Amino acid sequence: MSEDLRAVLTRILVEDLEADNSTLTETSTIASMDLDSLAIAELVIRIKEETGADLGSEEASIGDLTVPALAGMVAAALGSEQPA
């Protein structure tokens, strides 16, 4: 898993969605960062804009993921998608 990808996700969470940086640990879930369903939908959109990975079909389960697990999901989605 790319550290660059994790950095992008962290930046989106902290700068765009205003998640508290102190809540970002290796084991904290996206839901534990007090992001509501609208913020998670925005996260999915921002991930697509930043990386090209379409996680729309996974939106319901993203809250249960940690940042490393989310990075793995994005990497997997990118690996299975054809370049634009």
C-alpha cells in the first residue's frame, strides 16, 4: 500500500472534511472520526476526484474501515480499473 495514497486520504479527511487529525490512528475507523453519511459520501467523491478510484458501490461500508484499510480498497479499485 502506497504511503502517498494514505497521505492523500489523510489530507482529504483533515483538510476537506475537517476530521480531527488527532483521531487519525492506524486503528481508528472512518466512523469514529465523527463523519456522518453526507461526509462519507463527500469522501467517496473526493477520492474519485483525487485518485480516479470509484468506490460508490462501497460507500455503505467505508465507515467501518480504518485509513490503511481504505487505502487498500482504493489501491484495489485502481488496480482493477482501466486508465482513462
